[in-house]
Amino acid sequence: MWQTNAVALRAGGEAMLVDSPYFPDELEALPGVLAGAGFEPDALLATHADFDHLLGRLAFPGLALGLGEPSVERLQREPGAAQRALRDKDDELYVARPSPLALGQVQTLPVPGSVELGGEELELHPADGHTADGLAVMARWCGVLCAGDYLSNVEIPMISPGGSLGAYRATLARLAPLVEAAETVVPGHGAPQGRDAALRILDEDADYLDALERRDARPALPKGRDTREQRKIHEANLGGLG
């Protein structure tokens, strides 16, 4: 569902898991899969506070969850919202979990800012617009950009409550030089992309935002994203403009 991605990054003797899969069997298998590849996470990080990005705690309950300061503020403004949204989605999909989501120890991270991982630096860049919060993670030593819910090859820009068209545009502008410097761009949803493909998606997303600002009822959506579900997202985006 949603082609959700989780990214394991390693430097020196340390590893970090960015974002999370959704289904209980995926989460149950995750520690063994990562250990088999030589990754044993020391910390968790979520690109934003939507529930489908916070589930790493269910796979690694003993690890602290790193969140950007705007995401921590969002959780404080909306206590229990992520857990309720997860329960609602689980009920809709008939998903049973062995335990509810408990965020436990949350570490507030500066955005913009950086965190150290095994002697290397993870850059944290603001990425709001989809929601009121968000960050993108740049690991220059291995050429990986974790873009959060941006630059997806399966989903058009989605402006959720708290997000805005202007902030989304600003995030795309900040992401552009990071994509130029990356070898692989991993969106929150969809397939990882090489640099050239990610730059094409970025341009397509900017064109879509132009159409949204014009309030086009039937804009030309990018190839591979012109689906009934993406048309529903466009209608919701239009409704959110007021």
C-alpha cells in the first residue's frame, strides 16, 4: 500500500533507519532483514509526523525516534492524532497489530541542521508544504537523498491540512540542488530514482503546482500519475485552496 519506503543508512559502525514500512509483517521482518544485510540501527528518524512514517518504533521499540523540531511541535499540537489516524487506517484495511503505536522517547532535531552518523554528517533540510512539518535527509557520503513525501513517481504533490502551495514550491526549490548532488533519491512513496529521473519529476511537480494555482479542473498529470486516485488527490488539493 502506498509503496512506502524505509531507508537504512550506515556510516562507520553506526546505522539509522529513516521512515518505516506500514504492514505488521513488514515491521516484524525488518530487524532480521536489516541484520542480514549488516545493518543494526542505533536510531530512528522520521521525515515528518504522518502516521505511516512513524512506525519504526514498532519494529525497534528500544530506539529513540528523531523528529525535526516542527514535527515535534505538530505532535504536541495534535496529541494522539497519529495514533488515531493509524487505528482508522488499520480498521479500514482490516489490519490487526500486536501492539498500539507508542512513540516513546522522541529526540528533537534542528531543521535546518545536521546529525552525526558514524563520523559522517546527515544534513537535515526543511521540507514543509505537503504538511506543516517535514525534513529531507541528505547523506552526501553515499549520494542518497531521502526526500520525504516529495518527488514521487506514483503520486502527484499532495497538500494536506497544514501544508500550503507556497511552502511546497519553496521545498521543491530547496530540493533541486540536493537532487543535483545525489546519485539516488528515495521518495516516501514510490520507486527510488536516479538523479536525472528525480529532476524530471521535480519539474513535473512544479508544472503541476502551476496548474493547481490556476485552479485547472482537469490538468495534464504526469505520465504514470494520471490515475483515478491521483485525480481525487487533485480535487482535494483544489478544495484546500479555498
